[in-house]
Amino acid sequence: MKTCTTCGETKPLGEFHRDKRKADGRRYQCKACTNARQYEFQLKHKAETGQWYSRQYTYERTCIQCGVTWSASSTKVKYCSNACQAEAEHGPDRIPRKGRAAYLKRQRLLKRIAKAAEGTRGTIPFVAGPCAACGTLLVTHRGDIRWCSYKCKRKMQATRRRARERAAFIEDVSPQRIYKRDGWRCQLCGTKVRRDKTAPHPQAPTLDHIIPLAKGGKHEAVNVQCAHFICNSIKSDRGGGQLLLIG
């Protein structure tokens, strides 16, 4: 407990601002008295000068990107917003913060490809193509990499492992090739799938085994088809050698 020197009330130490110069680490005045004194000073300064005391430390700045004039707290700022700064540094098609790391990694790979083509850095065997799972463009200098991320690799390995456990594995199946073969159309309900969506979105494309693995089907290209995630979930392990029509 401590007694305020202004109002004379005894209050807990939490009601006083910190001050390392004092013996107990707290100011002599409580927070309420300090705030009231500061507000009174602000009102007096505004009555005399016509503006708040803190506004005298603001400066008019002009954005070098869009030309907008605004009041800033520093004379060193150049842009009125983060959007203007990103547009000035990266062009109109600015890089979203969420995909900045992937974008920069891809730009580094493209620069290495250009240097290899010019002969300034030797001959590096670069490979460019879609991811075997999601179809995202993949640029790498290692020919044995087929996945754009560890998540896609684990997803395809899980499908292969489930088929091997049932002794149904025949060959590797590329989802993107199956989707293109079926025209990006669900073979269960007959409507188009959403290319820009991934499971568990109901309209996302998935691989469906025509004859389910639980019924003796094989994991091969002739036994898989494109299907909505919701249609594939409703079908479950039912079905035989012919298509199911799920409305």
C-alpha cells in the first residue's frame, strides 16, 4: 500500500506508475491524479495555441508512390501505407505476405536457371513441371523431386501405403492426369469439380476407386476416377465395377 501525495488516499502499489528512481519502484502520485494532471495540461495548451500538445510533433509528408499528403510522426517516412511501399518495391502485382517465402525461393531458382543457360554457372540440370499431387508449378535442380511440399508427398505416400496393405498396389497414379482424363468432371454425379479447392471442401476433386480396395479393387489408372470429395465420402466403400449415380 502507498499514499498518494496529491489526493492523500492510500492505494495498492498497482495504482501507481512504475519509476525505478524511487525506493519502492513507484511514483508518488497515483495513476488517476497523474492522468488528470496531464489532461488538464493538454486542455490548457489547446486553449492557448488552438491544438493539442502532442500534435506539434506531427509533420506533413507526401507519399512518393501515390502522392497523398498526410500527417506523420516522423520526417523519415516515405510511404503513406504498407500497400504503397509493397507496390513501389515489387511492382503492381505485389507479393502477398502469406506466399512471400515461396515466391522468393522460386525467383532464386529462376535466376539459377538463367545463369545456367548463359553458361556463367556451369550446367545445372533443372527440371520444371507440375506437382504430382496438386499440380502446382515446380522448378528444381533435382530430377527426383516430384512434390511441391512435404504435405503433398505424405498425402501420396498414404494412398500408396493403404493400397499396399491390401495387396492392391499396381502402379503409381497421378491425380492430375486422372482429373484431366475425366475432364475435371465428377464421374459420380456428372458435374464439374472445383479446381481451386482442396479437400475437405465438398466440391474439391479427389481420386475415387471404381471398385473399392475393400472389395478387391486395384490401385491403378483404369480403376480410379475423378470425384467430388462429398460424393466420394457418401459412396464410401460401396460400389462395384459400374459407376454410382449420387444425387
